[in-house]
Amino acid sequence: MKVELWVNADPWDKALVTTALEGGAEAVIVPPGCVEKTRSLGRIRIVSEGGDLEWGKNVLREDLACAEDEQRILALSKEKLVIVRTRDWRIIPLENLVARSENILVEASGLEDAGILSGILEKGVKGILVLERDPARLYEILKYLREKDQQISLEAFYVEDVRSVGMGDRVCVDTCTLMGPGEGLLVGNTGQAFFLVQSECLENPYVSPRPFRVNAGPVHAYVKMPGDRTSYLSELKCGDVILKVDHEGNATPVTVGRVKIERRPMLLIELSGPSGPAACLLQNAETVHLIRPEGGSISAARLNRGDHILGGLDSPGRHFGHRVKETILEK
């Protein structure tokens, strides 16, 4: 279920309304008497007297402080949208509400709150009311939440050649999330093409499955992160947020729990794709799998010319992981 994003612009603040529109919010709360000037700025649902949604009629704002409040909010949410506010919110009471009602919205004061609340029970709440009053920080929060469950376009790449290239320092990324077949990280040798490396979720005769882990590649490689950013694998650390991607291109932020860098034998995989030649480097190991276009996987150690694997195209030109407009050649 897509999480709706609401912005609080009460007291009135034109900059907040403009940011809500630019950030893709679904609704904005404004004071009485501000409906028409809000509509003049763009198309967005307005919560106010005389707006698209009105207090008391369509939307309520209720405090959650005890079990009795939980029951009262559940009863109210059967007929109206309910924005839940609490000074000391805890995940379990909100989980109870979200599990039993699809009309619950919650207040978030910052980026950390918003990220946690949007993922309660994985299903998430119906909506998040962002209370941030600084337009720049508000836009950052809206952008993060919009990209939280983003879609990445994946293409089939043709394997031209596979060969050993000696030893290298490779990075295992242990996340705080259990991944399944067809899920992993997008890793790139350059900023032009990223390849979907599957988690170690499969049974094999060599080692027990570790579905939280991706043997992602050498230290210099890029990995996709939220917010249209990348990071070097060597720079990842506990607490960083990266993108888990499945074979259909569905991308979800996951948290890094640990990074292991060890010296291992490496393979160079040369490919051709929609934009021309590409390459990736991975450990020469049976347990390292790339994902096929149909969703199955193949070990990097068993790749041959003529095989196809999934990857994503991108444009080079990054500065500290952020996209920049400049001419750059990577090879």
C-alpha cells in the first residue's frame, strides 16, 4: 500500500505549500481562510474548513497515550481518517492500530521518524503527516519517502566473456534484512551500469545460507543507495542505508549491519547491454549469484558467454555519490 504524504502548513506558510507540491505530497493542512490561495499554487488535497477534507467531518486528530486510547482510535477510524499523535510513540501500539485499520495516519517530526513509521508491519500506515517547518528539510523528507519504495528499470545484459583477474579486496555486506531469491544489491564497476547481485539465500553444499548477506564485489565498486545516490562498497558501515532490489526492479531501503572486507580471487565479467559494453568484478565463488531476466539466478563461477543477467543503466558523473552534470568517461 502506497503511503500518503501530508504536510502541515498551519500556521500558513506559502513556502511549505510550494514544497509540498514539488515534493509530491498528497495533502496539505492549512488554516481556515487559506483554501483558495492554496489552490492557486497547484493541485493538492486541502485539509481545512471548506477544503477537500474537513476536520471532524472527514479527518480527526487524536492522542495515543494508553490502551483505552487505542480502542477509541480504532472505533473512530472505521468511518474517518485519524491522525495519531503522541509525545512518546512506541512501535507496538502503532502496529496494533495499523494491523486493524487502514485509516491511520501518524505524525513525524523528522526524517528518522518518517522512515520508521512508513515501514511499520512492512505494510506501513495509510499516511504520514510531516511536521517539519523548514522547506529544505521538508523536501528532503518527502524525497526520501517518495523514493523509499521506488522502481528501478532493469535490462538484460549479454555475457561476452568471463575470466580470472587475480586477487582483490572484496566486500560482503551484511544487512539487517532477510532477502529471498531474486533479491540483492545493485553493484557497478562504473556509474553507467549496475548489476543485480543476489543475497546468499540459496542452499549449497559449501556453507549455510546467509540471506542477510550479499557478497557484493570489490572495494572500488559502487552500490545503489536511496535518494539517487551511490556509495563505494569500501565506505559502507554499520547503520548506512542502501537499496535492496528484486528482479522486477522494486527497490526498498535496508540497513547495513556489518561490512566484511577480505582478500579473495576475483572474476572479470565483460558484458554488452543496451548502451554498449559494460563490466563487473565479483569474487570467484560458487556462492556468488547474479540474477537472470526471468528471476532465476546463476553462480558467477558458472557464467559463460551467451548467458544473460539483469542490470540497470545509469549515467556517470557523481560527486561524493550525488549525481552531477559533467562530461565523464569511465572504462
